[in-house]
Amino acid sequence: ATQAQAAATPAPAAPVAAAPKAATVPENVVARVGDTNISADDLRSYVAALAPREQAALAKDPAMLSQTVRLLLANRLVLQEAVAKKWDQQPSVAAQLERAREGAVVELYLQSVSTPPASFPSEDDLQKVYEANRAAFLMPRQFQLTQIYIAAPKEGDKAAEDKAKQELDDVQRKLRAPGADFAAIARGDNNAAKDAADLGWVAENQIRPEIRSQVMG
């Protein structure tokens, strides 16, 4: 008799249990508690709304930035709890929220319409303003002046007038001499009727015309 040789059939493999997948965290999340996340965009939006001084303080102190993240996370958790309990739907709370919303809308709108565009003023605008106010923008030349003053006599006093003219001629003669020292001449003892004073720096448009013509040659 012929014996049939049966082929051995392998037993089916037991299914392998799949390992549970770990919860994935979005790449831009900077803080998380349970299912509550604070993203980098949330943090940037919060910082952008701060005053410039507060932004500068955060940029200098990393510890303050960490505190800010914790504050945002705590606020987010409290908000979720309040919404879950429908606390925001209470009539009194809803009325306050609406008033706050209206105030925020008005403030933001006024800021938007009062802020000039980045292109203002243009180069043409600046040039027109400059041309229209060129004289006001120019700084007049200044001169450091020291005067020698000779008192003019009263009318009718011929002798005093002659004496003043003589003193004036004497001062002018000394000033015309080569190497004349104005300060030394002003301090001279021979001219009793004259006085000297340092006027300091005087703008061109504040100098009397007859003196300005001499100063400017």
C-alpha cells in the first residue's frame, strides 16, 4: 500500500499588539498642560500688544519671558474652565463682555485711523516743506563782538562834542595801526569817555546794519 506523506502546515502567527502612539505636540508649542497649549504665535501676539518699554524689558530678561508664558497658560486654563461652566453666558457677565468689546473696538479703530501710513511723509512732502521754510531752517551766521563805546554829548554842548570826536578819532587811529590789539585799546586809560563790553556771539540778523556792514566787510 502506498502511504501518502502529508505536508506539515505551520500554525498561524498570533497578531502582534501595536504599541500605543505617543501624543504629538505641534512644533510651535512652547508650553503645555494637559490638552492646553501656548504656541509661539500666542506668545508673539501677546508681546506685540505690550508697550515698547515692557517689550524691551522682556527682551533683556529671559526670566520675565518665562513668567509671561506661565501667565498665559494659567489664563488659558481659567478661561477653559469658565467657558465649560458657561459662566460667560450669565446675563451680567455677558453685558460686561459686550461693553468691553465695544470699548476695545472703538480704541483699536481710533488707533488705526490716527496712525499715519509708513510712507508718510514722502520724500516729496519733506522737500516741499523744506523749500517753503528754507529761511527758518537756516542757522544765521554768528559773530563774536566787542564794542568800544564813546558817549555822545547832549545837543548844544559843543565842547563835549568836540572832545568825543577827538576820542573817537584817536581810537580809530589806534585800531588802524598794524598789529593793533582791540582788547588792549579798549582797556586803555587815555580814553576816559569810552567804555568796552564783550557782546558775545551775536546772530547776523541781530546786528545793526551799520555795524554789520563793517563786520562783514
